[in-house]
Amino acid sequence: MEEKTTISKNRKLPQAMDYELLRKEGLRHIESLSSDLWTDYNVHDPGITILEALCYAITELGYRCQFDMKDLLSDVNGNLVSGQTFFTAKQILTVNPLTINDYRKLLVDLAGVQNAWLIAEDVQMVNGKTVPVNEVPIYADCINDQLIYTPNEHPLFLSGLYRVLLSLDYDDQFGDLNDGDIVTGNPELVGKYVENEFYFSIELDAWKNADFDFAQLAKDKTKIQSAVLSAGKNGWTCALTVSGVPNPKVFGVTISKLPESGKLSEADAQSMFDNKDWVAGIFAQYLSKIKLAQTIVKSAIKTLHEHRNLCEDFVEVTTADTDQIAFCFDTDVRPDADIEKVQAEIFYLIENYLNPPVQFFSLKELLEKKVPVDEIFNGPVLQHGFIDTIQLESTNLKKEIYASDIINLLMDIEGVIAIRNFQMTKYKENGEPDNAFKNLKWCMPVKPFHKPVLRTDKSKILLFKNEFPFIARYDEVKDTVLLLHAIRSRNKLSGLQDDIPVPKGAKRDTESYWPVQYDFPLVYGIGEAGLAEGVTPERKAQQRQLKAYLLFYEQLLADFFSQLSFSHELFSTDKIKHTYYAQFLADIKNIETIYKPNVASAILNDAISDPDATKAEKNEWQKLYETKETFEDRRGRFFDHLLARFAESFNDYALMMYTINYEEQTEEKISFEELSTAKILTLQQYDDISANRGKAFNYFPQIVQVVGDDVQFLPDPTKYWDTDNVSGLEKRICALTGIKDHKRRFLYCIKQIEIICTEKEVLVEGNKVLKCFHSFTVTPLNGTQLISKEYEIKTDAEAALADVINGGAVKTNYSVITVGGKFKISYKDILTGVNEYNSQGDATTAINEIALEFEGTCNDPEGLHLIEHILLRPRTNQFDLMQVCLHDCDCPCEIDPYTFRASVVLPYWPGHFDNPAFRSYFENRLREEAPAHVMLKICWLNNDLMREFEVRYKRWIELLAAYSFDKIANEADFMDANNKMIEILERLHSEYPQATLHNCDESKEGSNTVVLNKTVLGTFKT
């Protein structure tokens, strides 16, 4: 029921605006505080006058506090001031596609896509057997405790993989983009046959089966050698031969209904195909059509990868195959019915029944229907209006076609009396009827994942008026059907309002202050008129005393007005220096006589003019208004309020996040600046980390380029590495745990290399050497090892090697030596490499790569990598398979290492990352924020293992994109990178803080306690 707005007869004012309430409350306080000294509370008493003036001033403050928030947070132009964390409905209510319906909406919103379906079944029937739908079937070998490709009774059904089927739009120029048919006229036959011009329907392959190279040749008339037309029992066919192609291309030709003037002769039909210009024109149009269809499908692939969900992937994206069905029945119509219009309505309703269109609605329409705003914006952001989920679900692929449904629809057509002799027949691609589905009367099954389409050319509909049969004119029926589609279809909307805008406010004056003393009667002498001339010094002193007494209230009230005026700063994420606001009252008459000359006024004015509560040293502002501690407490609570709007909290993070002082073995509380930065970053990007929390990274980023008439989709290498193209979970967990940089980048640092010498001056083959270890392994991009961990280094070389590690000249001090016919790397005259190289060039290349890493700058190591196991699945049966722990297949959850599983890799060495309490907090928070169905393995790696992993990870990402672009050319390299990723994931393990053992009589204070699975045992402490 619509609400009515009325004015209440007994309107209740807010307390701050209720003068009588304020006066009554003030009197109550006066009586309780001064009843022993003051008993006269009548209106003539000066104390009551002061109370009444202050109450009146408070009502003005209360009135301004009642201004709409849009007015308080607006600038002079009525726009929202900067730094506010207010998001529109489109920003904060929409999400990355999550459900199948969300993905369907996203795809239908694309130009050229009429409908879309996602098939999530994890099994399929092949030759009567159930097999997995992934690219290559995988099976569990329970006896040998491994996964295999050999079929057995334990198939592995990977979940999270989708087959995407598209239905393309009807194009005004090319017709139905789902097929390759070209309908063209025959200008040479016009006039030879009376009434109607003949139409040829050239039945060519749809885009996914099309021979683009042949079409490119056939559109050039100089390449056409012959086009031979022949008639068969199922219609005409044409064999087209072009130069450069050994075999002719055979395709079907359908000729439109014959006119009354006579039958089209074979010679006339052949004459059309002897016209090379006409045939070349057909293939030029055909090539444009299949390119357009291919571009739409590629656009859908690009869109899907940009919105892919975590631990999910798309196995195939293509157009849906069709089941072609013809209908034959008799229709009784009224004598005054327009038979062409009736038959057009019949075709139109049957088409809509077989493939219902998806309707778009405007925001205004849905709001007028009283649809809740959160339901309107539930789902992905669309560019062409809004889609109703219930209506979308009614457009799913049909499994059966029922005659009763169609007859009920046809009976609603104006002029139709009855439907008789209803039959349905399914046709094959070659135009022959399918005998298994011929002349069915009640139900026609549709092949799984096929789209039923109407074959109008094979359908036969007779219309009867008073039992006399009539045949509608084909060309008029066709035009009427197109007109009905144009009138009744709800096309994709554009240019309409698609968001609820932020309300525009009116900037209000909330800071100007009218002094309370100006409201006093003139007899007090403290108003604008002041004292009369010639008053006594005693009277002047009394006036100044009262003004000084009232100045306390004046300053307090004026500061409240300033606080209200700058409230937008309190709720902003901008950097501010104070949370209290004040104004210096310099315009009150004779105010200069109240302040102590050149002292008090200067201090107060300077403090208010330059407020700063962030400085460590106490300034005048902090003494008068706000200390540093008060500022940090209030600013933090405002941030907590803003976060609470989104049900977020940093309390656990603040408690857990400590700065570790390893030298003194103490923990210091996180700084206000660090905590505030984390909160601000979270608030500023909350619309992104909220809507895309389940979004995966785009492993197939693409750039769209238009070259002439071609639209090219090219890989975008800038999105592989050193990029923010990471999953929404990574962005979100980084924001919520204070990690400033969520980009995918190298976290390891070769400048963190450390030499650990375990023995000094030991004899090795008669020489005194140091036996030292590097804490890293240097590997090039191809993953092969260049330098091992262990080195034998002479004593006098220790300082020189330290210089190299600290950024010295690597190239000049390294050289290549020959040992046993093989090349090895030497540092001066010291052998440092145990790997052998086949050429001096290979060894020199290794030196250069080592040098580049020493010379390079280090990234901030606080970060993480997330690897989705579903992307490591095999694409052929030559790929390595992940390890499993089957236990004789007793636990089904352990059979599948790919489905909804991911590994998270972090460095263990940055500050608090090595703190067990923070690790526990971080791991719990990561699992809380991850989708509930995704299982995570979390590993904290050392610098050595992190480098090896990241080198392989970077190469795998690059080759995954290359493989997605061209599977044939990049299969071998991608398989090698995928195998190496699987191999290193199996070796990942967490590093833990080192613990020490102590004598029983030693104090345990400051010691690092040994905790199972949280520490590694170090050396005995002496």
C-alpha cells in the first residue's frame, strides 16, 4: 500500500531544537548545583537570561544538525566532496558473475549474442559409457596410489569446468548468424517470371565449421573456375571449384517458392551460377558473415576470461548445435482473416516457443514495478539494461517440444478457430528427414545441449476458410515475420539510466556564528550597540567581566558549528591532521579588550589557524584542543565506523599485527600510520574487493585491434607479470591484512643472499678452505639450475665474494674455465659452479643472468601468489598428473587434487611474516575470505625456494596464455611448464622460526619455545 505523507498535529521536536525542554533541563541543573546560594529563578534574573540565551543558541545548532547528509557533504556545486566512501548501487550491489544465471546475463548483454547457456555437468556419454568432460579423461589407480590415463572403474570427474553455448542474434544484413546461409536475389531473372522474383538460399557452413581460406579465395572472381548446379531428391546442390584448392566445395542451394508464371528452368538457374561476379559476391558476403560470428564468439571468450571465478574454467565456448524441426498442420480461420498475417503469427509464435528471447528492462520500469533495489542490481554490471532472472530461466534449452503447448499458443492468434492434423518432423543437416523422428504428433525430443529451430522451408501449413484451402504468399509472410520481430522484441537498451545517482545537495551555511551576547537586552551593554558613552570605569569593567564569562560559551558553541561544517572530513579517507575543528572569534564587538594583549589572542589564533594533532611534540593546538593520542583514537574510531558499514573489522589485525624487534626479543604495537593506511586502502577499494572477492585472475588477457575490416584479438603480455591482474581473493586479503602491494611480481630478492660458514680453515686436498653455503639457488628462466647451493671458497676469497653479494662487479670477477673438456663458472681462480655447460657461450650467458639479478633492485617481499589447481589439469594424455593419496580410494575427497583446490605461496622472511601468531591469524583470515568450497594449501617459503617457484610460475603464466591463443603451436612448451609447476608444488613446504634448546637451569625468559608444526629446531644454546 502506498504511504501517505502527513503533518502530525502533535509534532515532537528533536531535543536539541526544543527550547522549552532545554530551558527546563537547564533549570534542573541550576537548582541541583546552586540551590544553597540562588533561589530566585524568575525571568528577570540575569542568570535565567543567560540560560535562555544559551538555550536559544543551542536550538540553532540543533536546527543545523538536522540538515540532510547530502547537504552537509556537498560542495558549493552540490556534488559530493572528495574522499567519501559512498558507493552507488551499481558499484556496491553488483558482483562479479557468480551463478550460471549471472554468466548468462553477462553474455546476453554482449552485442550479437541472443542467448547463452553454461553446461556444468561433469560427466558425458560417449558410445554409451560415462566419461569425464575434461579435455582428457583421468582415472584413479587405487592400487599404485596415483592418477592415470588408462580407463578403469574409478574415473575422475573434475568440477568447475563449463561448456558455454551461444545463440547469436539475427543480423539485418546477414540474417541468422548461427548458420552460414546466404539469401540473395537474382536481378537477371526479374521480368522473366511474372509477379515474384526468385530467391536463392545458399546453404554454407556456419562459422565454426567454415573454411575461411576457401571463402577468401572464392570471393575473388578471378579464382573461380566453375560452379556446377545439379538437382537431387533433397534439392539443388552446387559444386564450386576455385584455383589453388584441389577439391570442389559442395553446398546446398534452396530456391524460393515458384511463382504462378511457371517453373524455374535448370538452365536459368545454372546461368546465375555461371555469373562469377554473382558467385564472388555471395562468398564476399559469406566471409563477412562468418567473420562477424567469429568475432562475437571471441568477444564472449574474452569477456568470460575477464570475469572467471576462482577455481573454475571454460573448456569450450562455441555456438549451440541445432535440431531442425518442421511442422505440418491445418488451420481453420475465420472468413475475414488475413491468411498471410495469420501464418506469420504462427511462425513467430513457434519460433519464440522454441527459443524464447531474453528481455531487457530499464531501471525506471523495474522501480515502477516496486522491485527492490538490491534485487535489481543483484548480479553483474550490464551495459544494455536489466534482465529479470525468472524470465531468463524460462529461456533455458528445451529437452522436449510438446504439441499441446504449441497448439495452446496458436489458438490465441486472432482469427484462428482450430488446429487439426498436427505433426512434427526432425530434419538432418543434409536436408533429409530423420526417420526416427518423423511425423510425431505429441512430443518431439531434442538432443542434449541442442537448440531447436524452425525449418520454415520444410513446414507445410494449410489455412482453411469455410473448408476451402488457401496457401499464403511466401514473400509477404517472410516480411510480416520480420516486422513482428521488430515490433515485439525488446532489444538491448542503450542510453538509459543504469544507476541510482548520488543525491545532489545544497551547500548550507553551517559555520557562521551569531554571538549569544548579541541576543541580550540592550541594558546589559554587551550587544552590537555596546555601552553608552560616558559610562563609569566600573560599568566598563562589569561589561568586560560578563563578556569574558560568556566567551567560554561562545567559543564552545562556535566550535560546534565548525565541527558540523567540517564533518565531511571526519568521514573521508583523505589525510587529515586533526578531528576537532574551531574558529577564532575575532568579530565580536570589543572582543580585543577581553584577551590579554598580544599574548592570549595570538596563541589562540595561531593554534586555531594551524591545527596539527599528528606531531610528536606538543604544540598549542594539542594543549588547547586535541592531543596526538586523542586524535589517533578518534580517527581510528571513525575508520572503524566506516568499516562497520560493510561489516568489516580490523580489531583482530590490530591485536595480532606487531612490529617484531628480534634483537631485543620484544613486540611493539603496530603504529597508527600503518594501521590507518591499511584501513584507508580497504575503504577506498571496497567496491572492488567486495564485488570481485570470488573472481580469478585473467590468464588469457587480450587486446582488441581493428585492422581494416578484420577485428583481431591479440594476447596482452603486460597483464602476465608485474601487474594487478590477480584474483579478487588476493586483492581482498592483502587489503584486510595490511599488505600494500597486491601485484603479481617477484617476491624473492637475490640481494638477500647470505653466506653461512659452518667450518673454518679445514683442510680440503691439502688447502685451507672455508666451507660455506649460499641461501639461494640461481636458475634461469628455463628452469635449469646454474649454481648449486654449496661452495668451497678459499679464506681470502670470503671478502671478495661478500663484495659481489653487496652489489659488486659480478661480470668482471666471474670467468669461464674448462675442466675435463666441459665449461664451468669460476669466481677469480675459485671454482664456484658444479654444473657443466656445453659451450663457453652458455656459461657466459649464465654469468650475465647472475649479474643482472645482483644488480637489480628488490621488490617489497610482502605479498603472495595463488595458484588454482584446475588450471594445472592435463590438456592431453602426455601431461604429468598431480600426486594423490588415495588410501585404496576409501576417501573420495582425496582422489581429486584439481577440483576447487588452490595453493597459496608466501615469503617467510619479511618481519611479522615469521611470527607464529601473525601466521595463524593470516591463515585463518585467508580461509575465512576464500569461497567456502575452495580448499587452500598455504606455504611459507624461504628465499631460495621462492625464487625457484616464481621463475617457474612466471614462465607457466606466459605459456598458459600462449597456449590459450594457439594450442597447436605452444602445446609442447606449455606442457613442459605445466609439468615443472606440478613438480615444484609437490616440493613446497613451510619454513618456521628457529627455536633453541636450553639447559634446565637456564631462564626461559626471552627464549623461543619449541612448538610442533610451528618452529624448527636450531642449535643448542650455550
